[in-house]
Amino acid sequence: MENKLIYEKSPYLLQHSHNPVNWYPWGEEAFRRAKEEGKPVFLSIGYSTCHWCHVMERESFEDEEIAKILNENYIAVKVDREERPDIDAVYMAVCQKITGHGGWPLTLIMTAEQKPFFAGTYFPKKTKARFHGLEEILLEIAEEWKEQREKIVSLSERVTSLMHQECRERVRGGEADKSLLTDALKIFANNFDQAYGGFGTAPKFPTPHNILFLMRYAWFEGDEACADMAWRTLEQMYRGGIYDHIGGGFSRYSTDDKWLVPHFEKMLYDNALLAYTYLEAYQMTKRSLFREVAQRTLDYVLRELTDGAGFCCGQDADSEGVEGKYYTFTEAEMKEVLGEEDGKEFAAWFGIRGTGKLGDAIPNLIENTEFETFNPRIAGMCSKLLNYRKGRMKLHRDDKILTSWNGLMIAALAKAYIVLGDTYYLSAAERAQTFLEEKLTEPDGRLRVRFREGHVTGRGTLEDYAFTGFGLLELYRATFDVSYLERLLQISRFMVNLFGDEEGGGLYFYASDAEKLLTRPKEVYDGALPSGNSMAAYIFIQLEHLTGETVWAEQSSRQLKFLAGRIRDYPAGYSFSLLSMLEELYAYRDLVCTAQSMEEIEPLKEKLRESWCGNLAALVKTKENKERIVIIAPFTTDYLIKEDGALYYLCQDGACMPPTDDLEKLELFS
């Protein structure tokens, strides 16, 4: 049994290609058939490593009775949210507006004109407890569609009008000021879990940009209590079961307040942002634990989420139909692999008990007071169990390569080189960037969304450009290779020209010449991922300082005003926007280093490796790249290159020091 999804490349769509449901991919054919047959459209959005998407498929989409109802009364459309984040963003906003919440699987019913009138997330086949049954919903709506179609169409028009009104709403721009930072800090402090770190109650999400904001704010203000929230959270996440103590890397979120029992799927973007955050924490504290977590997280990605160049989306939560089975061990298994004595020692170290409960089978260090001590015997046991684990069963891997998430991983790997000095990570970052340029970039420099099995799809969204820009920014910081800066400028111009709103400010989610959907939203909320708008602001500020050009000063100012107006009611929900504002509200240093060759700037790289330097834009002009640098940053035209050795030109808040060849005189690293 096959449906039209069999011709797709998305692993998520292919997972549903043998359902008895007559699925269509999103496209003209599906909506034309809906019009011709006078049927509503059933839209289901998810992704291939989503546990509840699997559950709904098993319960409903593989069920002959549900399939019969759908096939007779609806045109059924499947969308991979990772391939079409634009569709997902539009209809997730609808779901949140109608129901007050969202998530995946995302379920909507709409007219053939793509106007929704019903929305929700997971539904079981039959009504139970808090959940309405999909069978009942489909039958009721099918009956109403036949008997009272005008009423349903009228409802869809009202929903559409409401969403258009929300998108058109003009939020008055504000000013980035420190009250936004302190208001956010109060919210974080009020929600902080003193016992286990993190914020709020279960389920707990890592949200790395929240921690990054707290770390940097604490650095600028010398606020130890703020810093402690960050360090405590990073420590406790590592100690819990959300961190994979056997193979490295983090699961999606924790179902409890201790970070013990995770939702076991591992996503590329989580691990990229968490590695970046742990690296910066190590740079600030020199605490070896943070370095180890960052390295093991990156090593996990390089081992299991790459095809040799680009990086894959993630790994499934389920194995052999059971969530988390891959990651847990029975007492008998441990003894079989490690031997009687080592098995007992391993179980004692990682808090594993033979009770049969899931929480007692997950390796963790929550009760281990020696968690920060490296134990070579335990490390050897972990290596044995990793090899055993990989051989006993397989995890589904979503091997799509997404431009946006690869940008985040490139940033993390480049950061690893900056902080650790290991060229292994830089080589991986540069390979991935080359892959994006060769496989996911059009001849004119514009970006595509997804690569899989030689097939490319999608026109780049704001996230693709902003996250790729973030990766390029970190690559430039790591290498001072002018080509990365040139490409960053091109990417940033695309952001302004393709996504900008001259009248209302901010940047739209999809480009002006992309497929027109129900609405054209501007995403600002920094949830599991930073928003494209907040990342763009961060990049524009860097370009303002790196280039000295007024166009980027104007763009960064405009973007920050847009964000300030949007985030004031609840600034803690916009932590990457707050990171951008830290760049604006605290003293910024502009450093230009001139030298005959890149070899002469190694002392600068070493200094930048030693400590986090706060707001600093470092630009390097050499004999080889000077013509290209002067085009990018005309203010450097008269900056002298000595015959030997490096010269450093430092300016802060409009005041410039005399050039010096002595790094220590700069007082950047105290």
C-alpha cells in the first residue's frame, strides 16, 4: 500500500508513505482536488523524530477505520515542519490562537483555500481522559461540512481575518534600555529552581540562550547571583539523565524537575546551542566540567549526526517501538557487558537500580557527590557500553541536512576552535560551510532549505539566513578569513532585502518572492530556537562594528527598536533579543589588528582563547587581504601594516587609543 508521499525525500513523509490514508504532500494538486471534490483539507504537521507523531501514526494513521473516514471525507495533507518551517510557523500560530497552546503533531482542518477552522495537536483514535478522539472529531466535522458548510466557511473566514489582523498589528517601536534586562532577570530569578537549576516546573527545557543571557549579564554587571543561576543549571543538566552519560549529547527536554527522565529524542539544534553555551561557560570559569560536556556533545554530533560534511537533524526517541529503550540498561545487561564487579560499580556510580522503573534505569549523577571527578575506570565502562548499545538495536536518524541548523552547528564548532584551539573542530566547521555553499546555495548566493540524497528543496527562510550568518560570524572570529566576512555581508543584505518590512520594521519569516501562505508572520519569540529577528539584530550589531558603515548602524538600530517594542511585556521570553541588547547597552570595543601575515596574529588568537572578552569586534588586515578589507571596512584604509609584527588599534565608545604592538597594553584580557 502506497500513497503520494512515496515520491518525497523527507524521512517524515516517507514514514507515512505506506499508511492506508491517501496522503498528499503540500502542493497545488492537493488543494485543487479539495476544490474539485468539495472536501475540507486535513493538515497534519510533524517531524520524523517526534515521539507523539509516531504514537498518532500508530493509533490513527495506520488504522483502516480512520483512513476510511479521511479518504472519503477529506483531502489529507502531510507536512514535515523541518522542511517547511514557513507552513509550520503560520499554522502553529493559528493553533496557539485557537487553543492557547501548540506542539507536534500539529493537526488542522481547513478549506481548500487554506483557511483553517479547527486546530489541535495530538489526538488518540478514541476519546479518552483529557483527549478528544480523532474518529469522533472527523465524523462530526464531516457531518457539519455536509449540513452546515456555510457556517464552517464563515468560521474559517473569521479565523483568517483574526490572523491577518494580528500580523498587520503595528507594535510601536521601543528603545533598548537596561530595564528590559533587569525585568527579565527578575522573571528568571522568580522561576529559578534552587535545588535542580532551570526555570519553572516540569517539563523542563534547556533553552541555552536563556543561560547565555544570564552568563553575559552577570559578566557585565558583576552579578554573582545571576551567574550562579547559569552555572547551577549547566551543572544539574549535566548530572541528570537529559545528558547522555554513555555517548554524550543532550535529549530534547526533561519530563521531571530533576532533569532525570528525558524525552529521549536528540536534536541537532539543541546540541549545537548547548555546546556553544558550555564552551562559553568554560571560557568564563575555566571549570573543566563545562569543557568536557561541550567536547563530548560535539563529539557525539560528529560521530552520529554527520554524513561526513553536513549535519543531520536528529535521532529518534523511540527504539523498537519503546521510548528510551536504547538509552537504558537492565542490571543483567550491565553485568553481562562489564562483568559482575564492574557492573555493580557502574550501577552505583550512575544511580541505576533494578526496580524496573524508567527513572531507575537511566544513567545519571544526581546523587553522586563526586560527579566532577574524572574516573578513568568509569570512562572505560562507558566506552564498552556505548559499543554494546550501538550493536544491540538501532535508532532512527533523520538524515535531512537543514541549512539553518547546520549554521548553528558551524557556529558551535568554530567556537570550539576559538576556545579550545583544536583544529579538529575547525575542520569540521569549514567542511560543513563548504557543503552549504556547494549544495544548498543558488548561483546568486541565495539559500535553500534542505538537502537529502542529492535532492535540494525549499527557498531559504529568515532562519536559514540568520543562522547561517551566525555560523559565518563565528568562523570569521575563529580564522579571520575575509571570505567568511564577505559572505556574511551578502547573507545580511539578503535578510534586509528579501525579508525586511520598511514600514513596520522587523523581518518577515519568509521571503517576499516565496509562496504566499495564509499570513506572513514575523517571529520574535526565542523558544527552543532563537528567532530569526533576534539573531539578525545580533548580526547587524556585529557588522556595524566590524565595518564601521552607517548602513549597518541604521539596520541594527531599527531592528533593536522593533524588538524592544515587541518584548517589553515579557522580556524573559526573548533572551536572544536580550543578548543583542547587551551588545548595544554596554561598552563595546573595536579592535583592528594589522600584520604582514596571519601567522603574526597568533598571539591575538591565544589571548582571545584565554578568556571571554565581552563586547569586542576584532578585524584583521594583512598585506594579502588589505584590498578586500578596505572595501568591507573603509575606515581601515590608513591603518598601517608594519614590516614585521602586528599592530593593534583599539577604540571604545568613540575614543581611540594610539596603535601599539603590545597586546598587554590593550587591557582587553584582564
